[in-house]
Amino acid sequence: MKKKVVSVLLVAAMVASMTGCGGNDAGTSDAGTSDAGTSDAGSVDAGTADTGAAEGDDAAASDVEKPEEITIMFDGTVPTAENGQEQFIAKLEELTGIKINVIQPDHDAYYDVVGQQIAGGDWPDVLILASTQMSSYGAEGVLWDMADAWNSSELKTRQEAYNGAGVVESMFIDGHLYGMPATHGNGCVTYIKQKWLDDAGITSLPTTFDEYYEDLKKMKEAESVDYVLAASGFLNAEAPYINYLPEFYQDAWPTFYQKEDGTWADGFTEDSMKAAMERIAQGVKDGIIDPETNSYATSDVRNKFYDDSLGVFTYWAGTWATNIKTNCENNGLDGTMAVMEPIAEIKAGVQGQHDNAGGYIDRVSPAWCITTQCENPEGVFKYFIEAMQDGADTQFLWTYGVEGVHWSTAAETLYAGTEDEKVYADGEFHMEDNLETPGTQYTKAHIDPMLALTELANDPRDTTVQPEAMAAQELFNSNSVGAFVTPSTDVMNEKNGDLMTEKQALVAKVALGQMTVDEAYAEYESGGYAQMSQDIVDSLNAQ
Amino acid sequence: MKEKQTKQAKPSGGKLWAKVYKYKGFYLMFLPVFVFAVIFFYAPMLGVRYAFTDYNGIKDPTFNGFANFAKMFGMNNFWSAFGNTIVISVVKLLLTTAAAVIVAIFLNEIVNLMFKKVVQTIIYLPHFMSWVVTASIFALILSPSSSGLVNSFLVNIGVLDSNSTIYFMGTSRWWRPVYYIVNLWKETGWQTVIFMATLAGINTDLYEAAAIDGAGRWAKMRYVTFPQLKNTILTVIILNLAKVMNLFESAFVMQNDAVLDVSNVLETYIYYQTFNSGAIPNYGYTTAVGLFKSLVGCVLVLVCNHWSKKVREGRGIV
């Protein structure tokens, strides 16, 4: 009898543990702790919730039913759990009157998890996607076409008034709009440590590749370092592919682009790409480019730049300028950076758009998309997507976060007793210390104030954006060209994985001197990759 | 007692349910395991059907016969990954097993118990380190920059010029040797456990008899220890041979674009097919590759079982 009792208890325990596991909806959490958003949902007036909408919009709003609860999926560009996500979502629920469930995978694995989530059939209502994925999922019917909603929205009017509508228009694919960007795409500029320039006796920034390369050599010699610059990969798998080594790629584009006559081509097979590979290989051979670029993640490169192993770093414009400066200073280095304008060779030929005058690449912005599983896409567009850029409270939240967590106007002293001590008077708007990485202040919540597509009322950005960030952003804005969305085809879906892997391998081998450019292209041909490339080009032209 | 054993030895098929009822406690205990196995091991096998379809996880799968297999066998990268999987796994297995046997024999010869335990602990520890951390550590040690320990050493002793350091992790020629060394460092210690257990079970009379016959330490190892270990060595090799197709984490964290030709194995090939296109993958194709991998693994298990019967006097492993 005793044994039976024990066995029954054991079974019960095992079954209970299995049931417990099954009951946990992994990866999905109700980030909001307050029910305020939900309980208020029924009573909030539509026009009131959309705080930024003009009065005339109320009539349209009344035709669109507000969703009571939605699930949104986003990457690390929205506050993480460690960075006050709970408070952020609670505030968002309060402002929108919608209960919000959150799925936030690890930033680096975001698109892997998106793929699994979509394949699993349990799609979120809203998710943020990069242009490539937006194009693919849009073509497969995963994403709701928000073109009509946007065209008739107040949001479009606000964006047009702030020069933001063009960014949205560039995201149309064959008349469809599958996602709404929250900001300009932004891109990378090349930062050079002023001290390295001074040490090398360089008084003016280079304007051509030859000058640039000479300066890199001078800095290497002056600093007695192994290498001067690095990147996260010689060729990235994701658009815009080449933005971390723009001076070396110049007018080369490693994948598909549309020519002026409307036909498609693969830039990898063009002479410009071969020349770019030669330049990169020479850079590695001369000890200018760190060969471990081949295996670095972006964080590796940042850390090497911060610890003074490198002096030149091509990275994001805007708020990253402040992050770079601060991190260098935290390591006891001079944080003064010179920001290079694109060299003449970049200006002469745009990467990916060969026939126009060029500059740094303004990537296609990640966009907020609504899935076709969403039961009320019009409502989600109106009360979630559109509210994000309402020019008022909700946009303020998406831009600066939550008062008391991400920003404050209370009298406060940050970093007291250190060289970075900052004293703020009562009523003075300032960003708070980063919860995850103390010692650095927040610069934004999700929307970079310098990249907004709509005007934000009472925007305190002039007091929060540091001069170096503003300078880098302005330089980028004046010297960048917009990227474009490449449509997706079945053939591309089938073959581009193999093709991109091979392109990355060949570029890396040439860069490291393990193969000549001619040998690389011979392998590209004999391995059948040239044919795969042609098949994709044909499929794009047949669209 | 004897009567009870006889009854158990001769079950009657017609009274199956009566027996189930009689031993219901055991069956009840087995039930969760059975349910677990069905849900997590057998039910997922239904997904094998996607290998014969075009399926992107969004639209309904469409039957395409053996098209995915035809594509697979026509892909250079697939064959490269298949070859790499076999070569890397088998060489790794042989090297690690050989090293474990040698280390186990040496450990067995250590008479100072405290020292022996310290050594054992030290060589076991790497096994518990994650592959990501292991790869990061070796990337630092083998870095071609002046901060790389190995290259700095080679430069300092004059083997290399400071301008011609070796990028071990990014050169096809060096990647596999490095991979094997890292595996030896990480897994040799742990693998000695089973050999140490066998060594502990060797009858000490054999050593005494060998000593009486004039055998020294080397002769004892050669004529007593090693023959006693032979069965265990073969069993370990055969068991692990059946798992050679399962190779992902260690290869994935150590590979990079420049060495894919020698480091891309079947499971990383599936990964890249799924996540590297920037487009929506064809899960039908990746399932076909996975099915092929499983079939090869299954054949290896059966072959190994056949071999094991010879080694283990007619008793198979599975």
C-alpha cells in the first residue's frame, strides 16, 4: 500500500510539473503591471486617447473601433525589462487605453525568433521589422497593407508638414505599404579620434580614398598599433550590407539593385565590387584593417575603439556620437571625435543606386507592421501606430520614455563627485542615468528625437541632444542618400541564403589574402552561384 | 518466491489486462514517461512530411515529391557540409578518446590521492564551460594581434615575424587543428571518467601476477591495463560514432565567413539556410536535410550495434 501511495504521489508530481511547464506561455509576458489601461479601455474617448490627433480626426476615429488588447513584438530598440519596460508599457497602456502584451526576444536573435513565431502560426498583432523581412513577409501575405489607412490619415499630414512623408513613401512596394517607420532610417558616418589625427600631424580630414588611406597609415605609425580600424564582418548579411566599410566599398553594392532603366542586376558581379575587394584585401595586408573583422560582432569593435586599440570607426550617426564620446572618456581617453564627410569616391557613385550622386547610405528604416492575423488592423493603425507619432504625449513617451525612469525635471545631481558630475535645477529637463549601464545617460526610448518624422510639441531635444550628436546627425543628413526596398520573389527566398553565404565567404577569403579576386570569381562561377544570382535577377525582372 | 518468479517468467497473453491491473502501480509510474516520449519525441516526427513539400511556415505546404532531396544532392554546399560533418566528428572522436585513455592511465598511476583529485578536478572543469565562453577565450588566445598569446609567443621565439602572424581561427588550413585542440582541452577530462571507472575495477591480482612474472610499470600497462580497457574503449567509440551527425554548437561558435569551407557542418548548414537569406526560408528543404541527417545517423546506429555485438560477445548496445 505504501508503495502504491508513493507511486501515485510521484506520478502526480510529474504530471503537475509537466502541466506547469505547458501553462507557461514562454516568450510572452504581460509587461504591464497595472490594469488601468484595460479597465479604462471602454471608457476612454477615442479622440481623447489619440492625444495628438486634430479635432477633425475625431469623426474618422469614431468609425474605427479601438482594440482592447494587442500583442506587440519588438527588438532591443524599445526599452528592455532591465531598462524600465514595465513602466514604459504601463504608461503606454494608460495613454492609448489598450492593454498591451509584449514579446521581446534577445536583440541579436530577434529575426530568428520572428521566423519561429511566424512559422509557429501564433503571430503578434504588431511587430517591428527591417526592410528585407518586411518585403518578404509582405509578399507572403503576413502583413496588412496599411497604404489606404496611411493615405487617409492625419499622420500623413503631420509627416508631410515635417518632411517625414518621403521616408514612408520610399517604403511602398508595388503600391503596398506593409510597415510604418517611426524615424528616418539613419546610417553610419566615419568617426576618427582627434587625438590620433593630432598625433599623426593630420590637420585636415581626407576627401579622397588616397588621402584617407595615407592618413590611416600615418595614424598606424604614430600610434604604433596593430590596426587602425575594424568592422563587424567584411560583408554583412543584412541591408545595407556595406555600411561599416564605406570608404573601401565606395560605389560597390554586393547584391541586387534596380538600374535606371528599371531592370535588376546583381552588383556582386560588377567591376566595382571586385575593386572594393582588392581595396579591403590591401587594407588587411597593410595592417590597416583588423583581420578579425571577419569574426567580430559590433560590440567587439566598439570595445576595441573604446579601449584605444582602434582609432577609426564607422558607426551610427546621431546619439551614438554621444555614446562613443562618453565611453571613450569613461576609459580615460580623449572623447573628441572628428566626423568625416563621405570621400569623393562615395559621393561620385551611390552604393546601391549607381546612377545618382551619392553619400553615406540612409538605410530603410525598420517599420512597425501589423499582421494579417490582427483582428482589427484599422484600429491598431489608428490607436497604436498613428498614436506613436501623434506629436504629443504618446510620441513623447516613445521618444523620451517615462518620467522618473528615463527622464526627469526634478532637481538632481548625476554622477556626483566624478569628473562627469551633472547638476540639474528644478524644472530642468534631463535624461536619467541608464539603469542597465550606470554611468551613461539615456538618449532616447525608441524614437531618436533627431530622426523623428513628425514634429513633437514641446520637444526638449535642444536640451537633451548633445552637440556632438547633433553635429554628427547633421553631417549625415547632409551627406546621405536613401536606400531602397528590394522586393522579394520565390526564387530569391529559395536561393539567396546560399548565395549570400557564399558571397560573404568569398569576400572574407579575398580580404584575408587566402584567395585572389580572380580565384574568388572563378569559384563563384564554377560553384553555380553565378547562375543562382542570374535566376534571382530574372525573377526580379519578371515581376 | 520461486513460484512468483516462475509466474513472471511465463506471462499469459490472454491475461494481459489482468497483469496490467496487477502491476498498475508500475504502469502508472511509467505513464508520464510514455506521454512525455510521445509528445516530445514521436509527435514531432510527424513534421517529417514537410520534407516532401514546399513549406515556408505561412502558406499551406504543397507536395513536391522528392524535389527537396534532388535540390539537396545538387548543392555543393550540402556535400561540403556533409563531408565536413563526417571528417570533423570522426577525427574529434578518435583524438578525444585516445587522449582520454592516455590521461586516464596516467591518472591511474598517480599514487598521491590528493594530487590525483586536484588534477582530475582541473581537467574536468572545462567540460562545464559553455561553448560560447570557450570560443571567446580561444579567440583571444589565438588572436593575430599583438595581444594574442600564441602569436606573441611565436614572434618572441623568432618563429614568426610580427608582420606575418597567423589568424588561426580565420584560416582554413588552421581551423580544424585548432578545433580539435579546443575539443581536446574541453572534453578529454570528462571522458576520462568512464575509463577511470574501468581502471578502478581491474583485479589487482593481475598486477601482482604480472609483477611476479617480472613485469615493470610499462609492461603492466601494456599487458594488463590496456587489454582490460579495450572493451570499454571500443564501446565508447562505437556509442559515439552513432552520434557523429549531431554537431552544431561547437562548430557554430568557432566558425566564421572565411572558414566555412572546412567548418560548415550539416546542422550549421541548416541554420544558415534558415536564417541567413534575409528572406523566408523553405522549411521543406531544411526538413529534407534534417531527415537525411537523421537517416544517416540511424544507419550508423545500426552498424555500430552490429559491431558492438562482436565486441561485446553477442550483446548489442541497442
